[in-house]
Amino acid sequence: MLSEEKIIEFYNAYSKELFAYLFRIIGNRNDAEDILHDCFANFIEYSKRHDVQLETVKPFLYRSAHNRAINHMKMAHSREVSINDSISAHNCRTITEQIELQEIENALNNAILRLEPSLQSVFILRKELAMHISEIAENLGISEKTVRRKLEKATRFIINELKKQGFSI
């Protein structure tokens, strides 16, 4: 079993990143926090029964977060996405720019939300958390080729959704 200090070290190292990933998928802070807590509780229980290799901790936590998020989405009947959490309105110079930015952000978020869960996860890890393809593959337990294929499919889907709404890409 891992020491309490080691678990705290892992929590400090990965919790913010995992929370951002979960929040982006789930769209609800409380649910993302609950799932994050469950991931670490699961990790603690796992470490009681198995030897934990330091290089596998981050991939283990990401796979756990990914699986729990997908299960949550399957069970959820509706989603809440707070655009206010992702738009920095104070960066805009005019009201018109604010409105345009909000329209683009809404359309993009809606397109991302309509992605199938496995595409959504890969897209968020790459585009919003700036993970390298090899890191995504390792964290989700899939090949780099699969990551590239999913990114391409997600990007095509999002572009098509934005074009349907009248945005020129």
C-alpha cells in the first residue's frame, strides 16, 4: 500500500488536471469533483491490493476518470454547461465582440457535447489540456494511431456542426 504522503503527492500532482478534464466532459463542477474523489478513492483501494508502479499512476487515474465520466454521461438525463466558466468576457473590447465570442463558444461547446464520449475525451485532452498524442494514448490505454484517428473524426464532426450553424471555417 502506498503511504499517505505518496497519495497526497499524487493528488497534488494530478488533481487539477484531472478535474479540468472531468469538468470539460461532464459540464458540472459538483459531478466532476465527485468523480475526481471517486477516482482517488478507487486508486487508494487499488493500491491496498496491488503494487503500484510510479509510471502507471497517471494513466491509471486517467483511465479511471475517463471510464467514470462515460458511465456518468450514460446515466445522466441532461447536462449543464456553464459558458461563464470558459469565457473571459473582460478580454473583449466591445459588447459586439462579447456577443460574437459567446455565440462561437456556445456553438463549439454544443458541438463538443454532441461528440461520442470516446471522441470527446480524446479531443478535450488534446485541444484543451494540450496533451501530446503519445501521452493521451498512454493515459487512455489506446494506440497513438487510434488517438490520431479519433482526433481527426472529432475535428471533422465539429467543423461540420459549425458549418451547419452558419460559421465559416
